[in-house]
Amino acid sequence: MSGNVSLDRFMVGPGDARGVTAAHLFSSGLQDILTAIAGVCMSAVDDEAEVPGGLTGRFAAAFTKPSLGAIREFILWLSSRVSCPSMTELAAFLEKDRKPGWLGKMVQLRNRWVHPKEETPADVEKHAQELIADAPDFASLGRIETDTSGALRWCGAAGAHALDPWAWRDGDAVRFFTAFTPPDRLLFGEGDAPTQARFAETWRRLRMADPSLDDPTPDEFHARARDRTGEYVGEAPWWLAKVISPGASGVLVASGSLDGALAHAGSASPGCSTVDVGCPADGKTPEAAAERLGLARPVDVAALGRFAEPRRPVILAIRAGGLDSRTFAQALYWLADLRESGHGTHVRVLVERSLEGLQRDQETLWDRLPDRLPGVLRAPPRSDGAALPDFLWTAKRKRFLGLF
């Protein structure tokens, strides 16, 4: 493929004098068109400031094991969320294809061609040739051009944007990626391309900007936590170093002491990441943590086990003062699950609750509290842990003077 070209170049096989054939489209041409459109859409996102939520997870799902149906669904989803001027014509075409249009019908025919039931592949090709006669004018949707520096760009009627690193020029040919291999490798045919290093950088940037990130790595989790930590003011509670030391993960702390603990957590535990989940609706801590960090899935106990490490512990803060007793119990049950899972070694969960609130909780929940509370909650010095109020770490140390 040489010069300035449009997507219809993929309609014909290399050196094929027969013109557009169903056999070529079904074997590779249709997937080439869909993948090229995906590359155009992805490069348009990289040209914008805002990344659609869930983009990186959807891209990985569509291209780790590419299928025509998955790729088409991906480009329909993404094109409706990209407002780049160079995408106007292509986005309008894809919007009409939802019905389905020409691309959708060709994908359906290709599936029948690959998995024939009551018809032969030749019968399907005959139907496809009739549809090929009504193929869209791809040239009207935009074109691929080479600028003065030799870089590729997609040009629409109202603008242009660079295609790097999703496509590159190989001599006279333009090559788009063909698949994706996690965590950050873009495949071009059977191997890499000169754009691979730039793609890895682009992919990291897109992942960090994704407001609904799926399957984060430990590095991404801790980076998110650092980027989204609040500005906390307050004195370090006297108990901060004690509750970070080895022991039960759950810590009940008095109202008004949580901000100070979060402000000084980094000094007490170098390398730690803090996540302030606020007052979780229905007591659902995993969902609240995911919302705080912009993650696609709840941060369950198994995920915490992957993220929390000896050199990078995780401190979760739950502001439970506004929860009723039954909802507060959900947070306690989650702490019990954390204990049973064995993933809480490097996790600390600071739960802010007043003494009066804990006294009401004890009266309301006495027969529904998790078993073996001392293994779920960390007790202050010399506390017998007989009831919930006995586990409260107060804001002032003087309550325990002379006891240790």
C-alpha cells in the first residue's frame, strides 16, 4: 500500500486482479478493515485529553484473541465516545452500522462462511458478492496520508491526527497492528514493529488515565492510590505505629483521629499506600475502594492480597460514623473475610466509629458479630476484647496511662 490511501485498499488482496472478492474479505480483508478502523479510533483517543472509562480493558478483550464480532463491537463502542474532528465522517458511518449496516452484515456472513450449517461456503460467498456491490465509499470516510516527516496520519474533512504507534510505514506499505499481547505488546503480523517502544509508553499512559481501569497491576494500584490521595491535616495519633505493626488488620479508631492517621501514614510506614473509601454505601468496602481509585472491579480480599506487599503495605480508611449498626456489620464481616483469606498480612483497615456508636452496635449486633473478634480487630493495650467498645483506639493516650 503506497501513497495516500483509504480503507477500501483492504478490500482487495495483494496483486489480486479479480478485484474485490468474498473469499479475500472472509479470509483476511474484513478483519484488516475492522482492525484499521480500531487503530484510527485508538489514535484519536490518544490525541484527546479524556480517555473513555473502560477503554484499555475493552481493547485488551477485543484484541488479545481477536474475533470479527468482538472487534466490531469495540469500534462501535469507542467511535461513539471520540469527538476528534478528524473522526466525524468515520464515526457517523459506524453509528449507522449499528442496525447492522454493511460491516455488520459482512461480519454475519463471514461467521456463516466459517461455520456453515444448511448452506455451503460457496453459497455464502454468492450472498456476499451481492452485498459487495453495495460497499460503502470508504474514501469518503477519511484517508491515510504521510506527512513531510514520513509519519502516518488519518485525515478527515475537518482535521487530521497521527496514527503512531497503531500503524507504521514499512517501505511502500502501511501496516496496522493485528493483535495485542498483555501486558503491553502490540503485534504486527508475526512480530513487533519499530513503534513497539512508543506503544508501551502510550499504553501505560492510557492505562493510568482510564477512569475505569480493569485488572490493575500492583504498580498501577499503588500509583492510583498515590495520585488520588487526599490532603489531610492533623496530628499523628499516638497509636499509629502500633496498629501498623504485625497483627489483626482491622482497627477501630475514634472519631476525629482518621485524618491525622492518613496525614502521617507515610512516615509511620514508608512505602505504604492509603485509600480513603469514605462512608461506603451498604457497607460495601470493595466497591467503595474501586470507586475511589477508578477501578472497573471491586477491590476484594484476593486483589488486596496481590496489591499489598511488605515494602508497599495498603492502608484502607473507612469513615463508618454515618452507618447504622446493620450496615456497619457488613464492614465487620468483610474484615472477617480478610482474616480468613490470609491476605491481610500487609493490609490495615482503619474504621472510624464513635464510642457511643460501638455501644449501640454491641447491643444491636451482639448475636450477629463475627466469630473470634480478637482475630478480626486489633485491641488496644490490656483490653480484654469482650465487646466492640473494647477494641476502640481512642484519640487520647491518657485512657491507657499506667497500663503499659
